[in-house]
Amino acid sequence: MTEPSSLIENIRAALATTGAASSDYDLNPGVTLPQGRVLRPAGVLAPILKRGDEYHLLLTKRSSALKHHPGQIAFPGGKQDDGDADVIAAAIREAQEEVGLPPELVEILGTLPPHETVTSFRVTPVIALVKDAFDVVPEPGEVEEAFTVPLSHVLNADNYVIQSRRWRGQERSYFAVPYGPYYIWGATARMLRAWTDRMTP
């Protein structure tokens, strides 16, 4: 097992390597992508918190009142606004808004290649270390719950399964990495799997 002190450096090194972009369509080669589609830039933050000798990942459960993806597990984040310098700035801003993460506590370790979603976003996952403890305050209009998962769980390929369901009249396969009562699937699980694959020698 990797010692906690070296895990962060291993993550930083893994993120510095090049890799292919991922997509919600990766497991569905028969799906035809819409011609002329326009992808909107977005950034999500994967905040790593240290709890004792173990690192955890902070995730959110989206409000059931939201129009898009209600109740799903997600990273804090969202689309890049005009006032954001880049997708990294968007991810940091959204994390502050959604869970109260102070920007000054965020140490960027690197980014994963962009991920294309079925909702036409080009999402850049931003991996970050949270340098100190803070009070997690979920934004009630967007976040039903904020919770943590051991990083060792989501960075272990053995914990992933491929499942499927019907979507827009077609059977669609996707990754899932369940943890306790939390069903982590879809784009979030796909981005986590891309991170996991990057960490695997």
C-alpha cells in the first residue's frame, strides 16, 4: 500500500502525464454523436481531504429539486462563466459556492483530460489537495448532501462495475463505483475511473 505521504506526489506525477479525453459514450461505441454539436466548457473540483492518516474525496449529492441530474452524485463544479479566467477558476468558484470551500485552501495537483458529457459539456476534472480543515456548508438550492469517500476506494479499479440502463430509447452502459449508500455512476464515475487508470502502473 502507498504511504499517505507519497500518495499526493504519486497523484501529482500521474496527472502530469498525457492521456486521452474521456466521454459518456466510451462504453457505447454504437451511439452516434450529434453532428455539429457545441461543447460548453466546465470545470469540476475533486477536493482531497486528509482525515488522520487517510485521504478522502469530497463529493456532493445534488438536490432532488434540480431540473438536471437531481439526486445524482457529483463533484462540486459547473460551467465556466464569463468572469472565470479558465475552467480551473470555474471549478474553484463553484466549490466555494456549493460546499463553502475557501479558495485559499485549494492546492491544485493537476487536471485530467476533458470529459464530454451527454449534456454537451466539455468538463475538465481539477484534482486538488485541501490544505486545512474547513466547515463544509452545502448550498441548499443545489446540494442535498456533501460527503467523503476514502480515496483508496475510488482509486481501486476492482471497485468499479459496468452497468446499463435504457436512455432515450437505447441501452446505455456506464461505470459505477458504489460506496455504502452512495451510488456513484455516470460522468462522475467515468472521470474517477480515468483518474484510477492514470494511477495504475
